[in-house]
Amino acid sequence: MNVAFLGLGTMGAPMARVLARGGHAVTGYDIDDDARRRFVAGGGVTAGTAADAVSATNLVLTMLPEGRHVREALLGPDGVGRHLRRDALVLEMSTIDPRESDAIRSDLASIGVSMVDAPVGRTSEHAARGELLVMAGGTPADLARVAPLLELVGDRTIDCGGPGTGVRMKIVNNFMSIALNALSAEALTLAEASGLDLERTLEVLTGTPAGQGHFTTTYPGKVLAGDLSPAFQLRLARKDLAIGVAFAATVGLNSRVGPAALGWYDEAMRVGRGGEDWTAIFAEARGSVHET
């Protein structure tokens, strides 16, 4: 397949190289001269302009930092949209706001161009090995068109359920992992400030839901199964969290994630969930969405 690859940064360049090694004719483009030079130095082929990059193909892959960059590359005054035929397909793999992605898809459709949103998980090292996790959103026909590419850049592709669902899944994933990063930092700081050895702390935390994650421990057998009978009462979880937040203050930790989480437990207590399982926090969060 002939592929125009727009965006040769930390993730894009290794992905483009993987596609080229897999036998596809890849023409890369990036507005950064140094990025283009590095890609060529690594054996890649680039074009002088984005329009030149798409001149021999109707398949465009974008991996760009922000939604405004994607819009500019595809639909801006110097964008490639005007150079594409009406059967063209854009494989948009950036992590951007789903609302921006929806608008770009709609505007591309108005000129007869289809779009698959397929952001990725994992790191640039995985990208170089073709071991990304791909979260794909598109029609069955469009996903079939790009399947040979997705199979090369990733070792697992999950069809997230139609156009727009791939980018939404990526935002949900990053929302959780990035917030957990802050909570993890707070927990280790609390341990260290309390005089605990970090190696021993990690040994304990990785043996409980704290490190193993609720999705693989508590949620499947409780709230996701519709069972809120308490394996660990929410009121007791709230009590323990309140102790942790108060103790953090005594050792000088300016905890921000802990108090925010305590707000959820307080709300659940106010509506009478104290005797339910602590995973009822999910039920409480669901209810807050339905009320808006």
C-alpha cells in the first residue's frame, strides 16, 4: 500500500519505519525540518510538502500532537484534503479531544473522505517494535481497509465500536492512567515521608488492589456483576481514606488526589451507600452523570 504519513515525531517516525519494513511504500512529512532529516537518516522517504506526500496515494495516516495540528494538516489552507480523491481514507492516530475528532471526521465526509480514529497505547519503544495497542473506531469497511497497517504497528487492535470510539477509548485510558500516576506519586511520597522503605512499600502495594488495580481485583466480582453486598464496606473505606488524608498533612504532604477521592466517598455516604461494597463508588459516579 502507498501511505502518506503526516507526523514524524517521537511516535510517528518509528511507526512509519515499521510500515516501511512491512513492505508498504511510505512517504513521510513533518513541518519540522529536523524531524524529516532524522527520518531520512534512518532510511525513510520524505516529501517537501504535505501535498507532495499524498500525491501518489489515497491513504493518509496522521500522528500529530494536538487536534489543531490534525485539522491544519488535513483541512487547513495548506492541508491535504483538497488533494485527495473522494474515495480517500484518513487513518487518524493522534490523541486529541473526541469533539475535535468528530468535527474533523464530519468535515472530511463533506468532501467525500472517510476517517478511522485509531490512537495507540504504550510507548515509542513499543512503536519501534510494532507492539502498540491500537484502539480503533471506524466502519467495518474502513477498518478492513486499514487492517494491514494496524496489524504491523500493533500487536493488538481492539475495535472499540464504530466511528469516534477509538479516540474516546484513548481519552478514558489516559484519564485513568495519568490520574493514577499522580495518586501513585502521592502514595510513595507519603510512605517515604513516614519513614517507610520504598522497596518494602512496593512489595506490599503490588500485592493488593492498590497496585494490582481494581479492574482485575475488586470490580469484576462486585459492582460490575451487580453485587454491592460488602466485601469491604464503603464506610470503612471512607474512614481509612480520611485517616490517610489527615496523616499526609502531618508529614507535610500536600495531597491533592486523596482529598478529591474523599469527596466521592462523602457523597456516597450522604446518599446511604455506607453499608455497600466500596466499589459502589462506580454506581455513585454513574448516578452523577445521569443527573446532568
